Amino acid sequence: MVIIIVVFGIAMMIYSNVTHMSLSGQKIRAEAVLAEVMRGMQGAEPVADTENVIAGFTIERSVKTYAENDKILQVELKAYDENHQILAELNELILADHDQ
């Protein structure tokens, strides 16, 4: 009986470590996706707030003017998993392209 309890305890610790590492991997991939989306926005004029699914993550984008200055935009990106739990956030200021 004691052997079974010890083996079960070790198995639970291993399972916990594996699931924790998996979540960390998801966070790293979500941060990479957000960085790629932000890079893609640098040359283009961001439109209104959107929500898209990219690489299995729901990406929520919020665009606002920064400090009442229409030439600077504050872009906030959030990545959610399939359970709608936030995995990563990215906030940046970008210059608006109004020369069109």
C-alpha cells in the first residue's frame, strides 16, 4: 500500500511539472505571435479595435490616441487561449501614418 502511495505521489509531481512547462511554452508562443502582429502594424495604419484568431490564439487589439495627440497611437494586444484566459500582453506606442 505504501509503495502505491509513493508511486502515485511521484506521478502527480511529474504530471504537475509537465503541465506547468506546457503552459510556459504556450505563453512564449503567444508572446512571439503578439510581437509578429505588432511588427506587421508598424508600416500600416491600424484600424479600429479587432479580435482575430491567429496560430490558435485569440488576439484582441485595442487602438487609442495617446495623450490627445492624433499622431501617436497606443496599441494594446492581448493573446487568449481556448479557455479565454490571458496568456500574454503587449503595449506599444506607434506613429500614425496620416500622409495618405
